[in-house]
Amino acid sequence: MNVTTSGSSVNIGRITLTCGPTSGTLDIVIGSGSLNTSDSSTTPTGNDWGGLDVSAIASGVETRLSGAIGDDLTDSIGIDQLFRFDFIGEVQASITAANPGNFGGVCVVEAGSIATGGSVTLTNGALLRVRTDGTGDIAGDITATNGRIDNVFVGGDLFGDVKAESGRIGQIVAGGDIGASGSPVTITAKQSDVSIHSIRSISADNIHANITSNLNFVPGTGLDAKIGRIKAETGVITGSITTRGVAGTVAEGAGGVCSTGNFSADIASDLSIESTLDIGGELLSGTTVRIGALSSGGSITIDANAGLEGQIIITDAFSNGGWFDPVTIGTGGSQIVIDPANTSFPPEVDYTQTSAQLGGGAIGVVPFDNHRADCSPLEEAFIEQPANVPSTIRIRHYGPITFAWGTMPYVITRKLYPCDSDPWAECCQTSCGATDISNLFTAALGSSANGGTARDVILTPVSGFTWPDDRTEFCFKPVTSGTNRLKCSGVPNEPSVYAYKYRFLVGIPCGSADLVGGDGEVDSADLAAWMQNPIDLNGDGLANDADLALILQAMGETE
């Protein structure tokens, strides 16, 4: 069956077939000639076309379509088998095919553009290609319900979703942007093959998309379910990326996730980054990159100086590929390289730079340790004057944490130590003579309201608590079991944090008689303070006349 027109300006109305054969095939060609079963264009006929309805044809008949139209598709097409069809103008309505041509041959839609009301849906098999020419946009959805999508080529911008929820996606290439800022598209695939990546390649100027390559993934099936390559050629990547892993190489070249500009797409990858996460700008605040490992050959590069504003989490560094290659932040003289520096387990998980030096963010390996250089007071600090202890204690971690509201996620102890002992050798337990004072503090998660971050626990002494003059070690050990345990947040199963000890000292140094002010001067104010509260100054374990003599001697030396 051929449908032709007398001229290029003649529209073709809607074609509704109500009778015909009762078995076999019914070929419908818009244009002249026989059914085109190859991937080659044919001469278009007419102007606009009002679409095709074959629903009344007998169920035993396979209807098959190919051809080309001179301008727009204005109403829907429904067909059993779709070969290649070209629309010189715009697809303004839905195109739905049950199968590709010959149940596995060519299935192609090419158009000038696809409008918001337009779409291409293939129920079974492989959708070989959807393409718009020139600067034409695709604003409608592209769907393979029970099969795969091999290629989507967009001359302009892609504003529609691309979904292969039971198969893979080969490549999506846009000459403009994918999605828009604040309006991401959805790109979804489910791997059904062992050896081929679930999504091979996505590229555009800017990418605003929620991308999933491991839809309904079942562990232990041996499927790949990885992403090969995502690249923003000139701009940013926003949205989210959920995948089994990021591959090292693809047909187009090196694998990885790359943006020329800033990056604000949350990443959740079960396995390793085998190639590169390359961010040309900043990893923006509020963005979390969670990967299973950063294995040999993989790297994370953030070009902006102090550009790590968000959070990087490595969930399985101890069992699933390790953390072997560096995270590099900035360029030139301001560059910071955080390198595990070895290839054995466990990797080095601590670094000395503060969050502020990195840009406000952090890199954390599960289970999260405390970030010693970023706690307040600092880990193992010696605060000589009790008045100088901060009003709140901030214990910062390398990753986000959480605990049950209203509980105390620490065992807090205090212990007086003599001058001839090493305070950091103390065991921080009541069995070693320490006193449990956990009930003298309250705990809160860090937030903008209390000057903290999601990586912080803020501890506040209860009303009436005073810091001592005598040399005293304060020790904070996280609770790692029970309902009040301190947990890693934003990771599967929320495991307890690392069983660390955070400690600092408060009190007058051994041999010092400067009890008030910490100004290096010993005067009548220091004498009055000792008379009111005698303390051991010479380290003999007693507060007596010998200590008073030290104050009087020091006063004489400063006069």
C-alpha cells in the first residue's frame, strides 16, 4: 500500500485502516516504491501528515511502515513494525511501534525536530536510532519498553527523557544541551548483557540529567550495569548519576565523567571509578560523590583552587578495589594533592588539610574517622587556661554522620594526670581510673544554625559545668553499638563510625604559676586564685606550701 501526493504542498490527512487482509503482512509506504527495509532515506512526499491508525486491522496481520513526509507529523502513528521513517519537519505527536522492522532489523526515526507532544516508543527489540538534523531539538520522550536504544543524536537540545528500562543505551549525543538548569531530564537503562556497559556514552555542551544505569539491579547476576562515559563538552553537569561503576574505556575513547565547568550531580556508584572524574570547575556545596573505590588507574581532579565544596565518600576502600590514586584539587602553586601513598590495605584515610583549605568539603572513607586537624579544640590540644576552652566542642569527621536525636553518641571521661606521665597513653576508661562525665554534655548534629556541618557533632557542657585548673585529660569515644551509636550517614546500612579517641587537655602546665590570664605574668591575682583554689603546681600530687612557694618565688622574679 503506497500513499503519495500530487505535490510537496499537499497535506495527507489521518489514515485509518478499517479492513484488509486477515493474515500475513500489510506494508504501508508513505511515498513511492516498495517497503524500505534498509537504513537509507527515501524521497519525501507531500507536506504534513495526520498520522496512522491500524488498530482495526485483524490481529493476525503484521502491519509494517516505512517512508518519508515533507514536513510535520501532526497526529499519532501506531504500527506493528517500524522500519525507517523520515520527517523533514517536526514530530508533533506520538510514534508507537510494537517491534522493529522484521522483528530485529532497522528501526529508525529521523526528523527536523521532535516537539514536546511528540515521542518515539518501541515496545520490543532495538531502537537503532532517533536523530534530529541541524539544530533541531528533541523535546519529547524516547522509550524502548522491553529492549534497548542504540543511538540518540540531537542537533540541538535534548529536553525529553530517554528510557530503556529493560535494556541498555548506546550513545546520546547532543549538539546543544541535555536538559536545562533546574529541569533535568531522565536517562534510564537496565543492563541485560554481561559484557556491555549499560550506558556507553553521553555527551552535550551542558548536562542536566538524572542518569541511572543500574535500574532494579540484582547483585550476583554478573551483569555490567556500568556507565562508560559522560562528558559536558563546554559546561556543567547537574542532577544525579546512579550506576554500578564507571568504566575505564569505551568505543569513543577514555571512560569517565568529565565537566568543563562546575559539577553538582550527586553520584552513587557501587563499584570503582576505573578512569577519571574530571571537574573543570568546582564540586559544588551540597553535592555528594559516593563511590565504592578509587582503584589503580582511577583519579578525581577538581581544577578550581579550593574547589572541593561538596563531599566525596569512598564506601568500600578496604574490600572492593581500594583507594590507590590521588584526589587533586586546584592547579599551580595552590594545588592540593591528597594521595593514599600506598597500595596496601588499609589505605591512608587521614589528611591534614582542613575543610576550609579544600573549599569547605571533605573526602571520607567508610567508616568515617574524626578529622583531627578540623576539630575544635584540636585533637591532643593543651589548653592552659580553662577560660580559653570553647563554649562548645566540635568533633568533625571526614564524612557525614548521624545519631538518634536526644541521645548521647559519646562516652566522655575525664582524668587528672601527674606531670611525669604521658597523658595520651591513658586508656579513657573508668577501669583505668577515668570518671565518666557523659551526662554533663548534650549533643547535636552540626547545622548552619549552630555553625557546624553535616560532618560535625556539637557538644555543649550543661549549665554549671566548669573546666578545671588541674591538668585534666578529656576523652571522647564514639558509641559504636546500640540505639545511640554514632553512624556514617549517606551510605548503605549506615555503619558505625571508626572507633577513635578524641582528646584534649585542660589545666595549668606543670611548674607554671601563671594561673590567671595566661599572660606570662605572675602577680597578686595568681596568688589570690591559688589561695581560693589550691592546685598542685610542682607535680608531686599534693597542693601544699611547696606550691605556694613557687607562686611567691615567681612573683619576686617578675617584679
